Amino acid sequence: MVLNLGGRTLDLSRRCAVMAIVNRTPDSFHDHGATYALDAAVDYALAQVDAGADLIDIGGVKAGPGEEVTAAEERERVLPFVEAFRARSDVPLSVDTFRADVAAAALAAGADLVNDVSGMIEPAIADVVAARPGAALVVMHAGGPVRTRPFRAAYTPDVTAVVVRELRRLAGMARDRGVPVAQIIVDPGHDFGKNTIQSLELTRRLPELAALGHPVLVALSRKDFLGETLGPRVPPSERLEASLAATVAAVMLGARMVRVHDTAATVKAVRTVEAILGWRPPAISARGLE
């Protein structure tokens, strides 16, 4: 399970890639616009690289409900960042978008990966990725229209079976449109069209998603299902420990990419899991030998 991005090779059979989130949005649920300004976004992204991020994920539209953002506005937020970041770093860069034209422009500007959280609402997004040598695509189970909240979501026979079936279909669609199989990543879409019970179940049953044969990306960081797991009023600012616990569990259950807000803490947690699983040796092993 090897992923090639921007001239870098990620051996996901022996490593979990940490994807650091950078939002060029004024209404992010976690950072509340702290990286909306271009310079702030670029500086923050470079700091995440220094903290150990394997790739950066830039988004110009809030995933949840909010004010409408046109394609032109999204391009104005994303493209200058891609160009500025690429001028200063060769770390793989992902663009979080559901629009094929934004994805095409971002790839042309230097992005390597398209992270589509819509369930390929615009199937042409796969054509865009296929036309760019070396590009990769994340397909996600959205569970409903983009930028909406779930309401009494129900899945038959169960959420995991439905998500596996839909991700198999989306990955097949991407492959049929020319995206190389090795460059397709699947995301179960925690909290997207799912309640807390369903997101917890998906996490437990990640091995069933991993069995699809594609790298599994999970975006668990500070999400509502973790807040509700802890209590009725636990805000995103108090969900770090839950995020780390969920990330460790997800990696041990088959996730190979994690999309996170807290890069430094997550890198330490993930690298420790890799050592426990025997994927990598410890940085040193002097205890009891000196």
C-alpha cells in the first residue's frame, strides 16, 4: 500500500500519514478563522510541517452549514495559498473541495491530492484527478447533501455495511474514470450524515473498510461525536484527548491516514502506535543497555 504524492513516497503499510488541517475560512468550527488570512495560513502550514505533518490539507469552504461560498470565492481562498505554500515547501498538499473546477485549478497550481468530502457530487472531479499525472483522490461517504447536518439518519442493514458499499461504488467510479487504483483513498465520513452512535460504530468496524484494499483516511479530530461521547456540553476546544484516543484506535483498526488539527500531539501518538505495531523501530533503545 504505497502512495506517491508530489514526488514523495508514503509506504502506508508501515506508516500512518498525518494530514494537518489548514482552513482559509472565517467560520471554522475549531479555529474560528485564525488562519483565514493568507500569510497566517501559510505560516501555520509551515509550522505543521515542522511539527511532523506528512501532508497539508487546505480548505476554502467550511464543511458544515454556513454562508454560501461561490466557486470564484473558493478559488480566491485556495489558489493563492497553494502557490505560496508550494514556493516554500515540497511537502504533499491536499485541497479539500467538492468542485471539479477548483480541484483542477489547485492541481495545476501545485496541489497533489483532492480531498472530496461530498461523495463525488461532481463526478468530473475524478476526471480532473485522472488527467493530472501523480495526483490522488479521496472519496468520502457524505451521508447526504453537502454542508448539512444529519437528522435522524438511518442505514439498512447498518451504517458500516452501507458505507462500505458506497465507498466501493465511489472508488470504482473513480477507477473507471481513470484514477489509478493505487491513488484512491477512502474516508468513511465520521459525523457526515451520521449520529454519534453511528460514528462510533464505524470506528470499531474500520477493518471492514480497510478490506476494500484502499488506504483509509479518517477525519476524527475534535468532532461532535467525540464531544457527545464525553458529555452533553464538551466544546471542540476540550476534545483533544478524545481525538488522540480515537486516532490511536483508528490506526490500530486499519486507518492509514489521519486528518487532524493538533499535529504535534498526533504525530507523537501515531509514531508510538507504529512502534508498538512493529512498523518502525524506536528512535533509540538504550534503556537497560547502558
